[in-house]
Amino acid sequence: MSTAFTLVFVAAAPFWALMILAPKWPRTKAIMSTPWVATPPLVFWFVFAVPRFGDVLPAVAKPTLAGWQDLLTDPAVLTFMWAQIIAWDLFVGRWIYLDSRERDVHPLVMAPILVLTIMLSPIAVPLYLLLRPVLGRAGQREPERVDRPAVPV
């Protein structure tokens, strides 16, 4: 079970490496443009969660601290919860990466934010949201489009 727990992050690591180490490579943007990048860690989620649905579903339907404490003593449950966290962080990191590329934020600015997203996304997301108005082309807005009614001819 320890190996599976480790492999969950290993499955996501190539995507993080692309975003952090090769952010301007055209293939990186192409790969990261699909929301399916979160699939590799989710495979682990399905492998370990589906056989335990009978135990997990009641804990999700009526969550209690004691119930979750009991569930999390099972290494398989902890592994699929870890897979869920890794998949979510990757999905959020993907959004941050794509948004920063649209704004042309320098990769050296984004690398630490993406690393923080891997480790502590609840801190990285609000940090990026606070910084994004001053990063890159964030202050440059497109002119508003004025829709005019059609003139009958």
C-alpha cells in the first residue's frame, strides 16, 4: 500500500514538471489544455475507492469526525483520499498555469506559486488570485464590445 500511495504523486509529477520546468514549450500548453490531466491520480482513486464504497458512502452522506477518523485508519482509504487531493491540486495548478500563460506571467514568477500549489494549494490559490491583477498583462483589459442593434435594410 505504501508503494501505491507514493505512485499517486508520481502519476501527477510529469504534468507538474511540464508546467514548472517547460512552461513555454508549445507541447506543455497543448497537454495542459485538456482537463483530463487529472486522470492518472484519479485512476488510483477508483482502484482503491470503488471496493470501499459501502463504507465510504455513509461517511460522505452523513459525515462525522469519528466516522472519518475510523475510515482513515485504513491505508487504502488514506491512499484514495491522497489521490483525490493530488488530482484536485493538479487540476487547480493546471488552471493557474493556463491563466498565467494567457497573462504572459514570467515563468520564474510562476514556478514558486506552482510549487506552493503542489504542497499547499489552499495557500497558493488565494495568493495567485491576489497577485494576478499585478502580474503580466493582467492590467491590460480588452476594449469592451458594444453590441448595436441590427439596422434593417
